[in-house]
Amino acid sequence: MIEGEALALEVARRADDKQADDIRILDLRGISSITDYFVICTGTSMPHLKAIRREIDEKIGEHHGLEPYSKEGTPESHWVVIDYGDVIAHVFHPEQRKQFALEDLWSDARIVGFEPSSEVHAAA
């Protein structure tokens, strides 16, 4: 069974497969009782948010037999959350990501290295 950092990296790869922008993995171990890792990424439209959410959900289930504990939000709300326990994925529309500023809120978290498959999707 995949868990922890390996699962976070796999979630990030699946988001990258659907061209999610600015993918970040935060290591929250020791500073949060909610989860061990956040994977945060941006989709540019409602269809893009749907595609990213579907890719993560389907591929993690298909390849690792994991179903999320919960899925919250809708593409229409501009923020989708997929909770795997050890890893919580946040898929934001740009305005929502800026508003909630999870990277700032959890600024003491270690950033886990992740290289997107294409420079087009790397953070500016």
C-alpha cells in the first residue's frame, strides 16, 4: 500500500498529467494533526478542475486501490479537496488559491521536491 510522501508524489504526478499549474507538496508532519501532506495545485477553469480531480481519483484508485476518505467542494466552487488521510489534495482555481493562501498559512512546512513533467507547468 502506498502512503505518506510516496502517495503525495503520486497525487502530484497525476495532477501534472492533467497539466495542473504550480504544484506544491507541503510536509506537515509534526506541525499538523490533520494530515501529513498537502498537495496543492491550480486548475484554470471548471473543466480543468474536473479533469484534475477525476485523474487523481481514478488513477490512485486504479493503481493503488485507494479510495478517498472524502471529497469536498465542486469545480463550480473553485476549490476541490480529495482526502486520502495521510495526504490531502487541494485543487484550486487561481483566485481561490490566492484567497486561501495555504502555502502562507503553513509556511513552516517543508516543501517536498517535485518536478513537473513540463516546464510549462512549473511555478513562475
